[in-house]
Amino acid sequence: QRRFNTGLAGSHSEFLENEIDLTNLLIEYDLGWATVTNSFSLLNYDSASEQDLTPLYTFFSPFFPTGELADRPYYGKYQTNSDNTTNELRLVSQLEGPLQFSAGLYYEDIERGRQLATLWSGNPDLNTGLFQNLNEGSFTTRLKQKAVFGELSYDITEQLKATVGGRYFDYTKTDITEVFILFNNPDPAPLTNIDETGQTLKANLSYQVTDNLLVYGDWSEGFRLGRGQNTTSFCEAAGISVGDIESDTSTNYELGLKSSFADNRITFNASVYQIDWEGIPVSVRDDSCGRDLNAGEAKSEGVELELQTYLTESLRLDLSASYNEAKLGENSDSIGAKGDNLPGSADVNATLGLQYDFTLQGMDSFARIDYTYLDEYYSNVKEAGTPAGNYGQLNVKAGLVYNQIAVDLFVNNATNNDGLSWVSSIQRRVGLTVAHRIRPRTIGINMSYQF
């Protein structure tokens, strides 16, 4: 059990710190008729942050007879740590003839912890006793997943190719919750488990019309891991049953083309797609019973375009854009009405880039500028409150290569735009709005050495 030091006093600035350590070991062996590849990875992630919660507890102060919570400078302290171990063993064929295959095994072991506390940053002499530690919690998630996958492809003719594949998975997910609420009275430590097995399938058909034009159709399935869920005394009193959150699933359809023209000076790719999403996990509250459940379905339809063309031998234009409509596919008491927009889904995305390649003192050099636009979107189905998106970001970059050393100088968000990437809809209910802005102007340098 990890507890916070509650003796801190004085003002506290909001901050966010992240540290990521990633280690990967890749081993390949050529059998002649196939290649064996094993990839082993270790990931360690630690973060810490603090957030001003004074408006939240000012809102709740009328519910406390003593009024001791009113007008006090409260802040939230959060820490997260995660250790991930993954391994994938893959066999990919190199056969002569129309048949090829791949097969593999996958394993992951994840342990993720999160601790939070609500503290008062006032007089340290008063930071003891009844309100020393208003709220403290520790949450741990353990996940183990195993999977086996494979794919077959066959050249029906010189131009027509068919591919089928599948993945079978088996995972166990355990969530442990320890909450220490007002007056430091510990709640029981609920533990939930969910065990689930399943499979996802895919199929693809492609046709090489010419050497420079390929058309294809793709069908695939996807899923996201579920989790266990404990019932509460509030739900029991209301006679509401609480069950596990099962994996939500998607079925994906895509038609597209890939092409090049003018001796490969112009590349154009396009696709149209539809995604059917079922078992959407949502949070609901009935008669003071807060719980999550699988409810409703949604459909996303859109088109994506990508163009790359050399205006001259040295000047290249890159353009990509997409239009997407993501809406509820049926009426849902827990989410909204059929046709409502899904939260966090912008209709329009577009990126325009120009790159100029040249030689400077005999060194290969370049200068590049990119502009990205993201359309407006909301974080809730009712589209209430402040929207996110509706901003543009300008990035510039220049670099050169000297012998085996490459050096790039970049300025991201050159105009220092403070657009919102997300506005939370949960805290808004109690008078506290939390939003995330895009990263401010960032200047840096990248260096690499080619062995």
C-alpha cells in the first residue's frame, strides 16, 4: 500500500511530469523458406501531477454542516506507474509460388498502479486531524494476455490476391481498489476479475489493375479489453445489479485504391470506410448508483485522401484530408438518441506540407513546413459546454546530413496556438471544468548517427 505525505503546506502549482523507459530486444533468423522474428519489450511509465480542486470542494461545502470545507484551497495529487512486459514470436514464409503464410504467438503482462489524494494546502498546523486527508485512493490493475494469430495469402491470378487471417486471445484482468474516504475510514478493498476469450477475423481482396494502380477491399474485426466491476451499497439499495464490462467490438469495412503517375512523381491514395461499433462502455447514474455498462452501438462513415506530388525536382507537396461522420446507430437511454454525434470525433482533419530539398556546402539538406487543421468536436453527446478542436497548428523544420550524422532543427506549434484538444464533461457537473491544451511552442534539435 502506498500512502501520500499529507504534511505539505503552502500554495501548489498545477503540473504534469512523465518519465518513460523503453527497452526492446529484436532477434531475427533466416531459415531460407521463412524468417523467424522474436521481439521482447519492457516499458516503465511513471507520472505525477497536481490539480487545483478548490472550486470542487466549494461546490460541496453546503453538504457539510460544519462548513469547514468552504473556501479552502484544496488540490488533487496524482501518481501513476506502469510496468509492461510483452513478447511476440512470429514466423513469416518466403515460399516460391502463389501461397504465403505468417503465424505467431503473443504474450503481455502489465501491472499498472494509480494513487490519488485530496489535500489542503493551507496552514500546516491545521493540516491534521479531521480534514488532514480528505480523500485517498489506490487503484491497481493486473493484466495477462495470450494470443495466437495467423494469416494466409494466395495469388489467385497474377493480378488478383486473396488474404484471410485470424487471432485467438485469452486474457485475465484484475482490478484492486482501496479507497480511504473522509476521516481516514478505510473502505473494504474491492477486487474484481474478468476472464475472457475470443477471436477476431479479417479478409482482404486486392486487384493490381496496372503496375501503378491497385484497388482493394478489406473486412476486419476488432475488440478492446473489458474489465470487472464491483457493486456498491448505493446500487444494492436501489436494487440495481452491476455486472462486468465486456469487451466492446468493431466490424470494419474499407474500399480503396493506391496509385502513382508521371513516373512516380505523383502518388494518390483514397479510401472509403465504415466502422460498426457495438457494446459501447458508458458511465451511468440511477438513484445515486454510479456504474459502467455496455450499451448502444454506433456507426462511423468517412473518406480519406492522400496526395504527394513533386512540383519540381526539389519541391514536394504533401496533402492529406479526411471527412468522418460518427453517430449513434440506435436509441440508448444510457447515451443518447440515434443520429447523435459521438464525443471526441471531429468531422474534418487536414494536413498540408511543403518540403524543399537542396545541397548546402556539399551536404544534403532540407527545409519543411506543415500546417494541420482539426475541426470542432465535443466531449459529450449532448454537445454542452465548451467544444474542443477548431484550431490549426504550424510546424517548421530544417536539417542536413554530414557524413553519417543527421541534424534536424524544429519548431512545433510555431504560432504558439493554445487550442483545446479535450474538454472533460465529468467535472463540469460540479462546477469544475478540466481541459487539455495542445503543447505550446516547442523548439528542439534531433541528432542521429548512421552506423
